Amino acid sequence: MAEYSVIDDRAEFEAAAAALAQGTGPVAVDVERASGFRYSQRAYLVQVYRRGAGVHLFDPPAIGEFRALQDAIGDAEWVFHAASQDLPSLRELDLVPSRIFDTELASRLLGSDGFGLAAVVEHTLGITLAKAHSAADWSTRPLPDPWLEYAALDVLHLVDVRDALVAELDAAGKSEIAAEEFEATLRRLPKPPREEPWRRLSGLHKVRGARQLAVARELWTAREQYAEEVDVSPGRLVPDRSLLAALLASPRSKQDLAGLKEFNGRASRTQLDRWWAAIEKGRTTDDLPRERVPSDALPPPRAWADRNPDADLRLKAARPVIEALAEELHMPTENLLTPEHLRRLAWQPPTELTAQSVGAALLELGARPWQVAHTAQKIVDAFVEGPQTPVEGLPSAS
């Protein structure tokens, strides 16, 4: 097993950046976080490989400022596996590529049997990788040697994989498609924060009344604030099911809350005053939340037959057409066209059904030009045919 060490010293960092600047060709980049362990999604390890420079493992909390690395590799093509997972954490470090190649996305566009890194490396290079530490707590220090070996392997072969996939994309006539997808991934903006993130609390549908919802909001907020303060994943402090149990039990006192066995978690008793204060605040606040929140979410397709029969017919006509086209193009259906885009079009299509109007609607939803070119006319044809075609179990549209 090769020996790797973590670069956590400024002088070593500067030397590594200089070495990477002297390397040649694309740069393989990966990030390890501590999701499920820490509150933040910050990078706890950044792995970089370049031919002629080797593998370098950087410790972001120790290094702090990464300007020298950005200067060294910023103009090169950065190779990722599932870039959308790593780009946000890298941007927090001001590490921003000008162009990327995504081996996971390329493999999807090529219709490979498996899209995980190990499957893609084995498919392209015939090398078997052990994926033993993907869910590890990467904030651990010092990092064990087997973890470092795993982290290094995440980038060591990635440039060779990229080269093999470039050849496959070219042979399949999908190079331009891949380029559009990579650019879209790189330019995609982060989702705006939710207006009321506390409504993500699991089991909230069991809560009745604005007052109880206020208690749920205050418990969730108290946990969120404490989790950020100690940088621990909220669910590791007090799980959602415990907050919900405390809410539904409606304890009359702090002692009742402490005696509730369903209210558990590592901080359920050590922060008892915090949780009780949240409950009391929710019970007395004048700022009551809405019981029903307006949403632009579509109904589940199983309800369409009753709520919008024509949309149901359109969707049932178009979906198999898109699935057949995806099979013909040897790629997953969701990579040919995002299912939500097709559902929204079926629910409320343009007034005038043409390839141009459907294409414009798809672009507005976020589809790429190549997706529009392949699907717009087929969607139009299916939509025109759909409402005229009786579907089993539904009345005729006539």
C-alpha cells in the first residue's frame, strides 16, 4: 500500500501548488466531507492529482486560504466524478474551475451499466477499487492510513478514466452532448434557501394546528442553532423522531419532557433547558405559522386522471416515447429529459403545440439545447395524439 500524508502546513501547501502548476494536462479533483457527522458541508479533505505532479491531499481547515492552488490549476480542465456534489464545497474555498469533465455524467450519457466510481474505473481501466470509507467522518484527525489510501485512489486513476471516456464519447457521437452537460453542471446556481426550512421535519404531517406547528418550528430552530454552534449534524444531537415525539406528547413540564423515553439523542438531556425553552416559546408566541403553505408542486401522477384527465393522457402518451428514445440513445431516461420537466409540460403545455413552443418551454425549465433538439418534436407528436387515445381505466376524451 502506498503511503500518503495530509498536507496541513503552509510551506508544504505552497510547494504542492507549485508542483501541480508544473504538471501537465487535466487535473483530477475530489472532496471528502463529514456529511451526517458535522453541521456544515465544508470540505475536510481535498484530493488533487495531475500527471507529472502526483497525488496531493490537502487539509482545508488547517490550510485556510487556497489562492495558490487556484492559481496553479485554475486554467486546467478539472476532472470530477459527480461534480455537482463537490463544486459547492470547493467554491467555499474559492476553488473554482473554468471547465470540467465529469466521469459519472459521461458514463451515464454512454449508457454504462454502473455509474459509481468503482464501476466506472473497472469498466474503463479494468482496475478494481475498494470503496470502504465513503461514509466515514472525514473531520477525524489524524486520518487513518487506510482512509488516505482510499482518498488518493479517488483521484489517482481519474485522468486515465477521463481519457478513455473521451474516446467513447467521440465514438458514440456524444462529445457535444457531454460538453453541454458539463457546462450546465459548472454553471448551475445553488438552490435558494427554503423560506421555512423547519417544514422539512420528518413526520410534520402528523402535527395539527398552528400552535403545535409553532412548537415544531421552535424545536427545529433550537436544534439547528445548537447544531451550527457545535458543528454537529442535527440528527446526531436529537433525531427528528425524538422532536416529533416530544411535540406530540405535549409534556406539561420540563420534568415530563425528561421522563419521555421516546425523546432521546445525545443532546436530549444535556440540553434539556434549550428544548423546554423552545416548547414554551412555541406555546406562547404570537407569530403563528400558516397551517397550509401554497406550493407550485404538481399533484402526484396517480391523481391526474381525476384532477386533469387531459394532462394524464398527455403524460401517459409521452412518457413511453421518451423512454424509447432514451433506450435508442443508450442513456438513462432521466439524463435525456428530467422527468419533472415532462410532467410540467404535460400538466400545462403551451397554447400552441409546436416544436418551437415546447422547446422554448423546456429551455425555460432548465433543459439543455441538445435535450430540446432530441425531444421537442416527439413530445409534440405524443401530446397531440395523447388526448385522442383512450387509456385503459379512463373514459374516452370524445
